[in-house]
Amino acid sequence: MAGKQLNIGLLGCETVGRGLMELMDKNRTLIRDRSGVDLHISQVLVRDLKKERPGVDNALLTTRPEKVIENGCDMVVELVGGLEPARSFIHRALAGRKHVVTANKALLAADGFSLRRKAALQNVRFGFEASVCGGIPIVRALRSGLVGNEIHSLSGILNGTCNYILTRMADDGVDFTDALREAQVRGFAEADPTLDVDGHDAAQKLKILSELAFNGRLETKDIPVEGIRAITAEDVGFAREIGSVIRQVATAEVLDGALSLRVETVLLPRDHQLAAVRDENNAVLVRGDAVGEMLFSGKGAGSLPSASAVLSDIVEIAKHDGGFSPPAERTIQTIKPDLRSKYYVRVQVEQPSAIGPITTILERNGIAVRPAIPASRGRSPRTQGRSRSIYCLVSGDLRPDQIIPGEFLLKMPSCFWASCGMSDTLMRRPMNVVHGFSATG
Ligand SMILES: NC(=O)c1ccc[n+]([C@@H]2O[C@H](COP(=O)([O-])OP(=O)(O)OC[C@H]3O[C@@H](n4cnc5c(N)ncnc54)[C@H](OP(=O)(O)O)[C@@H]3O)[C@@H](O)[C@H]2O)c1
């Protein structure tokens, strides 16, 4: 039985675009049987007509955007990426009253609010499921499945590159640089990994999810970010010794009526739900007033998982007429996150006997620490021919500014501080931020 035909103008046909065409071909009958919709690609925009694209009908390809956007299609699917020309393409499609589906996280983080609003005013639909967490239907869950809930918090592993690196460091005992190199070879990290490893990619995704979950507009600058470059093999070893794993976690939680947002690198107890998320996988833990806590996890990127999310938007839009209601025109009030926590402190000394005076100095500065744990992994580094010992100290609850008392840092021969924040509101038991700076004296 033939279904209602939906004509799609596709912008971009490489990783996700080709995955989409492959999935549409493979599951065409299944999709029609489930939704009553026959999907048809009318034209495809690319940059290079000569590029090999196995499985793609070359007759569909064009380098002229107007032939895709203004050719009578019902919907435009933007899989070009980046801010421009993707933004202009989408504005053009919306102006022509076409439904739009995009996977463009960078554009959503920059302009998502206004694009959603414009789509609603044009009475067309705007889908962006693939822009956050690839194949995980978290946008759909927040927009419809959990629509009857007031969301109290969401937190998650939103960056697959960082999670892959941290998993490799823990499993293989390698340092950050080697784990990053492996991630690049295996296609889980970009040649320039800055956005991922410094926490900005996770912050962009946190912003997109939070605007949906907390109903309003946010600024990315409201989100303090922390990367994973400072994590060493010793930190990962110490984490194991104290029954924890290191993860990058993005959090948005309502505290006293305002939203606290942050991206941190944290120590999680091994039995925490997010600690079980390994390799390039993503996960989001949502807490709603009615459903309580729900975990969404799965593949956060890749050709077919992302295409699956794009396809879900396409079919969802095709099944319904009319537009979404415009997003609420309000700015979400944010507060600085309370970073008070327990701190994990990595200290590197030339002589084991130096650790006693260091803990005494810390205690004199009001910083109580548990007894030092020596590195047990036989990996104490040698610097300029001198061997160094590494110890881990765990403090009582502190503010971050309390762990940077320059005065006694100078008295230390060489040390590296890493902080471990504990947010028991959201993460229940220890959620420890690891971050630090080094100083030599
Ligand atoms: N890759 C993933 O795992 C993933 C996951 C989730 C979301 N996303 C998002 O999905 C979007 C697409 O990512 P992707 O990985 O599929 O990108 P990609 O592999 O680089 O493909 C981009 C496509 O867009 C075309 N293109 C780029 N600039 C163009 C221009 N100025 N004019 C015409 N065509 C242009 C390219 O044409 P040529 O083929 O001729 O070069 C290519 O076909 C991005 O927003 C990305 O953030 C990606």
C-alpha cells in the first residue's frame, strides 16, 4: 500500500547524509508500514560533484542550493554542518515555509532559540534530534515523552571523545596524549580536538538540552567548562584505588529557582550509573518531578546512529501537520554553580618525607586531608634525572578558591593540584571534579 509521499531536499551527503540515504533505502518498507509515509529524496546539495559516493544516485546531486531548497520539496534536511552557509540555507527554507531537520549542534547552540521561534512563526516544524547525543532520542524525550514533568536536573556524558579517552586511559594505563592519538586514529576525535577535550562541545550540548528542559533562552557563557587535558595516568590509577572512575559530566540543575550549569571532569564511584558509560558512548540522566530519575544512553555519534535520529525527526514531522508552538520568550535565570566539594589532590615530591610537611601546611590553612595514598603503580616519573614520588590526598569539603593558596604552594618543591568536587544534590554520592594547575618551586 502506498503511503503519503514526502519530498525531501537534502543539504550535505557525506557522513550523516550518506548514512541517512542508506537507512532510508534499507528500511523504506518498514518506515512506510509503521508511519504511512513514503520518503523520497528530490535533490541533494554537495560541494564536489566528482567525489565518489557509493550507493548515491549521481543524478540527484547539485552544487546549487536553490535547486534543493526551492524546488517544491516538503522538507529540507540540513547535514552540511558549521554556521555558514548552513544558517542561511535554513533561513531560506523556513522563509519558504519548508519543514527543516538538522543535526547541526554548532548552529543550534548559537541560534537554536531563534531558529525554533522562526519555524513556529512560519507554522512549520523544526527537528534537531541528531544535534545532541547522536542516536539517543533525548530531544524527543524532553519535548514530548517528559512534557508533563517539571525537570529538576539533567546531567550526562555528552562528549564521546572525552569518554573514549578516559576509558582508554583507565583500561590500558596510557596517558592522555596516547589515548587522544588512538581516538583520532579510530575516528572518535577530530584532528583539532580542542572543542571536545576542553569541554566546549559538552557545554554547547548542555545548552541545547537545557533550553528545552528548562524552557527558555540561555547563554553558553553562563556555563563554566573544564577540560580533561590535565588528567594523568596517575590520576586514573588513584581513581581506581579509591573505587572511582574519571568522567567528564555536564550538569544543569535547579537550585533555589535558578539554573546552575557546569561541565566538569569528575570522580564518580564505580557503581554510579554514569560510571558504567564507556568508550564513545553518551548518556543523559534526567530527573523529573513525576517520573523521578531516567537514564538515556547509547551511541552519541557516527553515521548510522545520527542518521537514525535524523530519520526519526523526518518521520515524526511527516506524520503530523502544523508547527510546534514557539519556544517561551524568556531568559532562564542562572546562578554560579556551587563548586564546594571534596578535592582530590595529586602531589609530586622529590622525597617521600616531604609529604608530611605538605599535609601540615594544608591543615594549617584549614584544609583537612585524609592520609596520603602513595602511587602504587611503580610509575613515578623521573625529571632531570631525579625520581619523584606521587601521592594522592583527599580533602574535606572546600571551595575551589581554598585550594589555591599560593602562599604555601610556593613552599612545595613541585606539585600538581587536582580538585574533586562533590555535588550530592544531583549525583548522590561523590561527584568529584578533577582540575588543577602545576607549580614548581
Ligand atoms: N558525524 C557525526 O557523527 C555527527 C553526529 C551528530 C551530528 N553531526 C552533525 O551533522 C552535520 C553533518 O556532519 P557530517 O559529519 O555528516 O559532515 P561531513 O561528513 O563533513 O559532510 C558534510 C556534507 O556537506 C557538504 N557541504 C559542506 N559544505 C558545503 C557547502 N558550502 N556547500 C554545499 N555542500 C557543502 C559536503 O559536500 P562534499 O561531500 O561535496 O564535500 C558533505 O557532503 C554537522 O552539523 C555535524 O555536527 C555529525
